[in-house]
Amino acid sequence: MNSLPILKARNVHKQFADSSVLRGVHFELQAGQVHAVLGSNGAGKSVLMRIFSGILAPDHGQLLLDGKEHSFDDAGAARRAGIAMVHQELSLIPTMTVAENIFLTRWNDGWTRFVDEAAMMRAASALLARYHIELDPWQTVGALTRGQQQLLEIAKALSGKVRVLILDEPSANLTAAEVGLLYRTVKRLAAQGMAIIYITHRLRDVFEVCDQLSILRDGRIAHTLPVAATSAQAVLTLLTAQLSGASWPAVNVLADDAAPLLQLRQSDTQQAALSVRAGEIVGLSGSGASAMLEAIFGLQALHGYTLALSGKELHVRHPSEAIAHGLHLLPGDRRRAGLVLDLSVSENILLSLFDRLSSALLIDDARGQQIVTGLLRRLGLKTEDPGQQVRLLSGGHQQKVLMARALSTEGRILLLDEPGSGMDVQAQSVLWQIVRNYAAQGNAVLIASSDYAMLAALCDTCHLLADDGIGPPLAAATGQQALLRALHGTPCQP
Amino acid sequence: QPLSRGPHGEQPTPYAAVVLKASDIAALKRKPYRAALVMHTSSDFSSALIAGARKGFAELGISVVAVTDAGMDPQKQRTDLETVMALKPDLIVSLVIDPVSGAIAFRPVVAAGVKLVFISNVPQGLVHGRDYAGIVTDDYLAMGQTAADMLASSIKGKGDVALIYHAANYFVTNQRDAAVKQALARYPGIRVVATRGISNQQDGEVIASAILTQYPKLSAIYAPWDSIAEGVTAAARAAGRRDLKVVTMDLGAANALDMVKGGNMAGIVSDLPYEMGQTVARMGGLALLNRPAPAFVTVDAVRVDSANLSTQWQRALNRELPAAVAQAIARKGAR
Amino acid sequence: MQTSTPAVPATAQSRVRDWRSMLIYVVFAGLFLLFAVTLHERGFLSENNLMNIARQSAMIAIMAVGMTFVLSAAEIDLSFGAVVALAAVTVALLLPYGMLVAVAGALAVGALCGLVNGALVSRIGIPSFLVTLGTAGIITGITRSVSALQSVPVDHEVFAFLFGSGDIGPVPVLFLWMMLVVALGHVVLRNTAFGKAVLASGGNKLAATYAGINVARVKMWVLLINALLAALAGILYAGRLHSARYTLGENDLMMVLTAVIIGGTHLFGGKGSVAGSLMGALIMAMVNNGLILMGLDIDQQLILRGVIIICAVTLTSGRLRRPRR
Amino acid sequence: MQTSTPAVPATAQSRVRDWRSMLIYVVFAGLFLLFAVTLHERGFLSENNLMNIARQSAMIAIMAVGMTFVLSAAEIDLSFGAVVALAAVTVALLLPYGMLVAVAGALAVGALCGLVNGALVSRIGIPSFLVTLGTAGIITGITRSVSALQSVPVDHEVFAFLFGSGDIGPVPVLFLWMMLVVALGHVVLRNTAFGKAVLASGGNKLAATYAGINVARVKMWVLLINALLAALAGILYAGRLHSARYTLGENDLMMVLTAVIIGGTHLFGGKGSVAGSLMGALIMAMVNNGLILMGLDIDQQLILRGVIIICAVTLTSGRLRRPRR
Ligand SMILES: Nc1ncnc2c1ncn2[C@@H]1O[C@H](COP(=O)(O)OP(=O)(O)OP(=O)(O)O)[C@@H](O)[C@H]1O
Ligand SMILES: Nc1ncnc2c1ncn2[C@@H]1O[C@H](COP(=O)(O)OP(=O)(O)OP(=O)(O)O)[C@@H](O)[C@H]1O
Ligand SMILES: [Mg+2]
Ligand SMILES: [Mg+2]
């Protein structure tokens, strides 16, 4: 590049225990550039970013800001140098208000300084307004949706004076509208000369907003090239993602007379608003999709609808009942609702299965391990030690752990909330394959996602969810072409 | 003249009557006897007693191998006892918190032939002479009565009084409190308008304040021991009741000072913990020599007022009056 | 459909929040009325008695302020009762050398304890429960041996007046101390960057660290502050009782924790309210006072106090913990 | 391709993990050696004294097992000392009507307490700290009044033998009880679905719910189990002391919490080890025993115990909490 890079990494190494994650990363970031960083799950993207933002210290190698060498001894230092990061796992204080979270970084300096609540609220609303984020500064963060929290994280990152903005998979589980907002914001910031690192697994993001892309592999930056000079296909090859060419088993919806495995009926007029037959994959999109899945799964009241499984109406009061009826839910919020970080990978996978695994009273560990290894292989996650803490897994790997749990109970109905979030291209194609086969075995899948394209590619039917309830079924295109296009994220109309 | 009677009605023997002949002392010094003190808790009282005992044992060439504090917990006291037994002592001195469970706890000790001297009371079922050498105690009945008398005289024999009593199962305090109540009954002019239990010595002020608001015409309060009395006088100060009289047990510097400066503290009844300690040692000596020892030995209950304070203080605790108190007395003398 | 409402709209939100945190005042008022009605001819409402309650809540409140900071930061301090006693004994022993020396000395001792706790927790990273349990033993041991288990008299009118015994007009000095500490604490926790840092560290340690908040330093400071307030409490005890002894504060821990938690501070951090703790202290003091005025014996007092606590918190925090969503 | 980039390889990871949880045994061994060397001519190693330590740790361990479950589920139970006393008094009072009646009665009483705690915590959702603080007062009040503060004698050889006093050969029955309870507890927490549910609920309540675990029921059960074990402890106290009184268990709470937390269980839930708690209990008992054998006076004992605790945990949990970097 011509001009002097704002941020430059030279030969950065990082090792945990005896697995070396980064083995000599060289990286350059220009002002006004939106630089996509791609790479498979566990490649070390987040670790590298945590090093840039002063949270982790590199084992060796240098960071240069404007050509001058820097080493940050904590996040505060990096922040003061103008590096702000939006973490993959959201890092907000649930008990504090939106405004208090936005200014979180301010609370460290000048402890004796007074906080003028009113001014803070004003500044917060101003900031939110500037980036068109509709949030009430007074609101307690605990009550926000995942998407809102994601946007809040970005606002928080932008609260100070920022020269380098690091976004670690910001588009994961945002609604289409929110993604649009994200794109516009990023473009605007770049235009104002801010340097942005944008980590993602959605090629669509890359082609929408990024002008440079780097691929992290084997602990090094394998390729760096301008986005303009490449194509989705090319990038896929660079990622060496072998998208399984195997065509999906034909959608084999069972004879209509068989009652749908899962059905939502208008509670007033017993009309079916949504039904999933054996072998079907149904998509659900729009605000409240996640809430709808949770309601079906017995986590909250199901307003306006009644649930019928294989024709039998029933009222699910608790997930345990739902699971007993053969349902399982892959939650949309990995950290908050999904993982028990203190437990190991295999414990997290088997969490819903333990009481069934108990021969006599004791857990049959051998069988447990079999199941775990089986599921992990199916999902293409070979962590050599299922006994390690799930906390230490990369975001995408953690997502696979949750998918494994959802499959573990071998129920006939899967409720998936943004199942692909955080998974790399390869992993996603594996995932869709799994979902397909699962359905093909005569099971039912209901997917809530804001990624229309993916839905269109994967589902037999889709429903849009609006304030007036569940919309009519839309027949959706299927087949690998659509799926690939979906993965590229190029919009595809049913 | 001691008033208290032993657990089996034994006649009290004054502590001065417990003596060792020079020959006995020599005999004791010849052997390396080991003694252990298994106490109930720690307080100014118990440390004065322990000091006395250490002194006494030293004079007899008996070494003290362990001192334990059960924190008023019989179960802890039992484990303490078990632990101490590992040191193979020849003599154990103990203030038994709970005579009922004590009965079992001390069975193996007796079986092991370890000599026993008890303070204040004795585990159920143990027989004097066979199982244990004797009891040394403060004359709790006398203490109670003396307290009552001081209370009465401080208010000229007439008026409303309140009693705060130790609302816990603890022999010594229970005996003392009961004695106070009985003795007061013999004063026609005195009405006990309130009796309030206390289970935690920090609550002295809270309870006293409440009593004072409820009985504004109250003229005196009895507090079961010094730390509580400090709370009571604080409450009196807060309520602006300079005229209220307070009487308590056990010498404590703060109360003594208040008394000298003519505050609310009208009088203090004390036992002689240091003497108790030394007596315990002599009893132990007799026991180790297989001499008959008196079953029930008492130390005097002394009536302490500002006049005799310094002498009695020295006598009870075997240490100088705290400087602050001494100065206060001097100032008073000057005036 | 409405399950989906992204998040309760602003106003509602805040309203809910306020309404919740208001409950503690309601409970206080309710209990006050209860006692006022049942005990008025037993002198509950007498000016004297209200003064008693004020005075007794003052001590609890002062200690509760420190504990509010500690719990808000998701730490705990079991050693502060021990610090109370040590500071009291120190001030009493040093008074002969002058009031300032004595007070300064006691505060210094408190600060030292706080620093030791803080260092062990934040530098070596031992759970504060174990650290403060250990230091509690050490400090108590020291107090017992410097005071030889004796009560140390306080013979200094000015000191006694300023620290606990005096009244200015009808107002006990103690009450002023409480007002000062509570006001300060309230402002610091609510309206300073430090306060926010405390709540952030307690609410989500990782997030706080990512935001560049020096969590270790925060923990250090809350333990220091708590120890200093414990020392102040010890000084006030000495001034009030005109004496100091090693047993002071030994039973205050539970009382204070209860006051703080009833006041709406979370035992596991992230949420704390000094005003709430004040309410908690007032409630505890009022209940103790009321139960004694009723003339109940200890057993009945214990039972009734338990019942009252449970009823009170059923109201204040009852549904709060209902499995979210 | 490396979709499968091995998350930190097995070996390393687990080695680290094991090494950590091993430390508690190292500490135990270290202390034991220390005492063995310094105190051997004071009878520390005498078979009798080792029996003492075994017997004394037994009571702590039994109570610690229950508390391990409670803390693992991110709850706390301040009432269990009170339950100990109530159960002890109950069994002693009922013995005249036969041993079975008495034991059953005491356990029933314990179960009742546990159910009340559980219901208030899981149904109404009051923080267990406040619930159990309240019930502790209520239960103690009841115990005091049913026993009229008197200690109730236990005069029943068989009962006394079976519950706490007897020895089978050289082995104290108490020790067998401990072994039974600890073994059971260990297996249940580690190798049953319930155990996993407890840890999950304590680690991340919401995630546990999503995984189909009935968190409310879990909390109910841990409090019930703890109360039952407290009742058992009370029964054993009664058998061991041949009497029961209202003060039993009053000083055990801190001791037990310490044992459990030293053992590596997290105060805030998610992590728990019964074996660790057993080690903790042994360490506490051994230290008490050793300090007395040293012939130290009480102040020195307090100080030294504090120092030992801090040193011990510096080793075991020292670096665990160091800001990950
Ligand atoms: N603190 C840690 N201790 C041990 N291993 C770690 C730690 N943090 C990360 N790792 C390991 O480093 C590797 C890279 O993790 P990282 O989170 O950077 O992957 P990533 O590229 O962000 O993947 P994803 O796309 O899934 O987020 C993973 O194998 C992870 O297990
Ligand atoms: N055997 C005894 N003879 C005379 N007085 C005693 C005896 N044992 C204790 N006392 C005194 O009786 C009072 C109550 O004793 P107790 O040990 O119950 O007090 P406590 O509540 O434990 O407080 P402390 O911490 O001072 O022991 C104390 O003043 C104590 O000094
Ligand atoms: Mg990542
Ligand atoms: Mg005591």
C-alpha cells in the first residue's frame, strides 16, 4: 500500500497451553479501509483481534501504530490509542442501562469525576441517533434482544475517539434491516477515514462493505487482496471450502393425510397458521421469530396460537416437557442461553441427555462419550479433548457444540434459531447437509433466521412474522445452486 | 460466709482453706506433672483465672501443656478434650459448658486416670473423690445477693428496677441472675417492672434504651456482666438519665471509670478469678498426690465501689488499676 | 405478535424499575405503621424511642454503606467485624496521646487491613471469602492480644461527644455521621465514574476488563473503603460506649449483610443501592426495637424477626428472580 | 481444512485442569507433614489423635457435602446450623418413644425445614441468603422454646452407638457415616444426571433452563438435601454428646463454608467437588487439632489459623482468578 498503515502487525505469535494459534501473522490496515478478515472456525481471528485490542499479549511479534511500536498492557491502553473492538461474544453489563454501557470505557479514567446522568443520557441519545440506532438510553440492557445488544456494542465502541474499529462477526444474528443499518454505518465511518477490521463468515458482507480482505489460515495470513479484484467463487476456493457437491435428498413430504408433526393454530379460529410435516424444513423470519420458537419450546407464553404436535393439541409449560415430546431448540444467544461455560464440551453437549443416559442411576460415561464423538464427527468439529472447558472454544466451535446438543436427544422436531451464526462457510454447508438429512429421515425442522437467502435456499416453505402474526406460507426455491448463492449472500428471490 | 452449695448440697469450703504443705510441693516438683486447661470461652474473667492457674502451677512445678477455648460450644469443648488427651496430661482443669454432655465427654478422661478439677460446676454423674478432686467456683449466690443489695442501697431501698438476664443455658450466669432476682424480692420498696433476656452481649444498649423509653421512671438496672453494663450506661447517657443506677458483675475498666466519675455505675460485684486460678492449681496439686481435696471450694464475692476499687481490683485480677481509672480516682481525691 | 415486542418500551421500562426499587420504602412505611399502631401505648412513637431507632440504625447504616460497595463489586468482606473491634481498641488505647493521633491511628489501622485484603484478592487473586475469613482470624487474634481481652476505657469528653455520644440540639452526632457517610456513599456509587466501575466489575467482570476497567484496582478500593468505614464504626462504638473491647462488631456481619441485601443490593454483584441499604438498616433497627418493646422473650423475637424478614423480602425481591422470559 | 483447528489439545488442557484440582491434596499432605514433624513428640501421630482428627473432620465433612451441593447450584443456606440443633433436640426428645421414631422424626423435621427453604427460594424466588437467614431465626427460636434452653439428655445405648459414639473395631462409627455420605455425595454430584443439573443450574441458570433442566426443582432439591444432611449431623451430635441443646451447630456455618470453598467449590456456583470438600474438612480439623497440640494460646491460634488458611488457598486458588491474558 502507498500510505503508511495505521495499524501494522509484524510476525505475531500466540500459543495456548501447547497449541499454537498464531504462528507469525503479518497484517496491515490503512486509514479509511474496511478490511475483511476471513478464516475457518478456530483459525485465530478473535485471538488476533484480542491482541490488537490489548486484551491478550502476543508471545512475540510487534504491533505498530502509525509506524511506531506499541504494546498495550490492557484494553484501556489500546482504547486510549484509538483502537476499539466489538467482541464476538457480547460484553455488556446486563444490570446497567444502555447509556451506562455505552460509556463503559469512560468509567476507568478519573474515578473521582462526577457523572452527570442527564448529560450522559443526552450524549447517549445523540450517539444512538447519529448511527440511527433506536434504543432508549434509560433501558436496562438485560432486557434487549441479541440484535439490539449487537448494535449497542457498536455504539459503545464508537463512543470514544476511535481510529481503528474492530468488528468481530457483527452481522451474526442481526435482522435484515439491522444488517442494512450496519452496512451503512460501516461505509460512513470508512468514508470519514476510520480504519475498520471486519471479521465475518458471510461473503455477502465482504462484497457489500469491504474493500480489502485477508484470509487467516494455519496461524498466518495466507492471502491479502482487494475485494474489487476477486469474486465470491474465488474467495470460496481461497478459503478451500469444499462445499459438498452431493445434491440434497429430494424433499419427500409424506402423504398429506399424515398430520403435521408440528402445527400452530390460531387459538380463536382453529385454523393452521404454520405447520411442519415430517420431512419438511420450514423457515420463519421477521421480528419475533426467535420469541416464537421459544414460546413453542415452553420458555414463554404462546400468545394467540395453540400448539399441536402430530395433531394433538398440547400446552408445553417447560422445555423439559418440550424435549419429552421430541422437540429441541438451538438457542439464538450462544453465551447467555446456550452454554454453561464452567462445564466441559461433552457435558454441554449431553446436558439434555443425561437423565436418559443414566443406566440404573449412574450416567453411562462410555455411551456418553460415544454419542459425543459421534456428534462431533458429524459436525466436523474434532476437538481432541471433549473434556476441555467449552469457554475456551472459538465462537464457531461453540455454535457446533450447541447444534450437537440439539441433535443429541434425537427428537423428531428441531427448532433452530440462527443455527449458522458464527460458523464458517465449510461448517455451514456441513450443517445444512445435516439439517437436510435429518429432515429427510422423516423429521421436522423449523428455522428462525434473518438470512432470507439461506432460508430460501434451504427451506421448503417460509413464513414471514409480522406484528399481526404469522404470514402465509411462501414456497421457496431449493437445491444446491440456491444454497451456494445463499452462502455467498447474493440475494435470491423465491 | 459463702452461700452457694455444691451440686449435691456439699458445704462450701473457703478457698483459703485449701493449702499444700512444703513437703507436698517438694513431692510435686519431683515429678514432671502436666496439666491442661479446657475452658468454656475466653473473656477477661477466664484469662485472669488462667493467669492465676499458670502462676499456681508454676509454683508447684507443674507445666501447663494446653489451654483451649470452646467458644461456648459443648461439642467443640468435647473435641478440645479429645485433642488435649493426646498430650497425655496428668491433670485437667475444666469449666464445663454443658454438664449433661460433659458426663460422657469426661468418662474416658476419668477412665484414663487423669485427675480432674472443675470450675463452677461438674458433669452429671461424676462422684467427688472417685472421679474428680473437687469444684472451685465463685460464690454465685453471694454474688447475686451482693448485687441485689448494692442495687437496693443505690436507690435507698425504693423504686422501680429492671433486670437484664443472660437468656442462655449457662450455669454461672443463670445462677447469678436468679440469685439477684430472689434477693431483690426481699425489698418491699422495690418493684421489678421489667426483666429482659439478652443472648448477645452486644445488645446491651439496644435493650436498655428500649427499657428506658418504656419505663421513664425507672431508677436502676441490673446487667448480668460488664460488657452488657457498658451498653446499659451508654443507653442511660443517651437518654440523659444521669440519675439511673446500674449494677453489674465482673470488673471492667470502663465501668470502673464510670463508677469513679460518679456516672450511672453504682456498684460492681466481682469474684476473684485470679484466686480461683491459684486455688485450682492447689486443688490439682492435692489431686496429683492423691490427697483428699474439699468437694466444693468457693472464692468470695466482693462488693466493689469507688472507695475500695483499687484494692479489690488488684485482689480480683492481680493487676494494677488501669491508668485512666487511677487518675480519675486521684483527681477525685484532689477535689 | 406480542411475544416479540423487542423490549419493553423506554418509559414502561424505567417505570417498572422505579416501582420495584420503591417497594423497599413501602415495606419500611408498612412496618412503621404496624408498630406505630400495635405499640403506640408502649412508647414506640415517643420522641425518645424514635431517637433510639435513629441511633441504632446509624451504626448499621454506616457499616452497610461499605458493604454495599463490596457486594456491588461481587466481593465479600467477612473481616470487617474484626476491623471494627481493632479500630475501636486502637483509638481507645491511643486517646491518651491526643484525639487526632488516636483517630488517625485507628483509621490507619483500618486502611492497612483493607489494603492487605485488597492486595490478596486483587493481586494474588484469592476469593475474597477466604481472604477475609483468614484476615478476620488474624485481626481478631491481634485485637485480643493487644487488649488482653480487657475493655479499654475511653476518658475523653470531646472525643466521646464528637464520635457517637453527643447531641447537637435534638440531633445525635451519630445521626450526622450516618447522614454524611450515606450521602457520600450514595453519590459516589451513583454519580461518579468509580461507582460505575464498581457496578460494572460486579456485573460482568469480563466485559469490564474488555472495556479497559481496571477490575483489580476496583476490588482493591472497595475492600479499602469498607475497611475504612469499619474503622469509623469502631471509633464511633468507642465514643458511644466510652470503652472498647475485642468483642465489638462480632455480631454485626449478618445484620449488615441483611440490611444491604434487603436494600436491593445483589449478593452476586452488579446491582447496589446505598439508599436501599439505609432503608435496610432502618428496617433492621426498627424491627429489633419493636420486638423488644413488645416485651417478647428472645425465642419469640427470633421467630418473629425471621417471619418479618421473609415477608418483607417476599414483597421487595419476590418476583425479581422469577426465571427471566 | 482446519474447520477443525484443534481447540487446545486434550492432554495439555486436562493436565492443567487436574494439576489444579490436585493441589488441595498437596496442601493437605504438606500440612500433615508439617504437623507430623513439629508435633510428633506431642502425640500428633498417636493413633488416638489421628482418630480424633478423623472423628472431628467427620462431622464437618458430613455437613460440607450438603453445602457443596447448595453452593454448586449458586445458592446458600444459612439455616443449616439451626436445623442441626432442631434435629438434635427432636431426636433426643423423641428417643423415649423408640429409636426409629426418633430418627425418623428428626429427619422429617429436617426435611420440612428444607422444603420450606426450597419452596420460598424456588417458588416465590426470594434470594436464598434472605430466606435461610429468616428461617434460621425461626428454627432457632423454635428449638430454644421446645428445649426451654435445657440440654436434653440422650439415654439410649444402641442409638448412641449407632449414631456417633460407637467404634467398630478401631473404626469410629462416625467415620463410617462420613464415608457413606461423602461417597454417596461424590457419586451423585459427579456421575448422576442430577449432579450435572445442579452444576449447570449454578453455572448458567438460563442455559440450564434452555437445555430442559428444571432449575426451580434443582434448587428445591439441593436445599432439601442440605437440610436432611444437617438433620443427620444433628442426630450424630446427639449420639456423640449423649445430649442435645439449642446451641449445637451454631458455630459450624463458617467452618463448613470454609471447608467447602477451600475444597474448590465456587461460592457463586457452577463448580463443585465433594472430594475437595472432604479434603477441606480434614484440613480444618487437622489445623484445629494441631494448633491446640502446639500449646498456643487462643489469640495465637486465631492468628496462625488465619495465616494457614490464606497460605493454603494462595496455593490452591491463587492464580485461578488472575485476569486471563
Ligand atoms: N484462552 C484460551 N485458552 C486456550 N485456547 C484458546 C483460548 N482462546 C482461544 N483459544 C483457542 O484458539 C483457537 C482460535 O480461537 P479463535 O476464537 O481466535 O478462533 P476464531 O478464528 O475466532 O474462530 P470463530 O470463527 O469460530 O470465532 C481456538 O482453537 C480456541 O480454542
Ligand atoms: N465460671 C465462671 N464464674 C464466674 N463468672 C464467669 C464464669 N464463666 C464466665 N463468667 C462470666 O460470666 C459472663 C458470661 O459468660 P459467657 O462466657 O457466657 O459470656 P460470653 O457471652 O461468652 O461473652 P465473652 O466473650 O465475654 O465470654 C462473662 O462476663 C464471663 O466472664
Ligand atoms: Mg471468533
Ligand atoms: Mg464467649
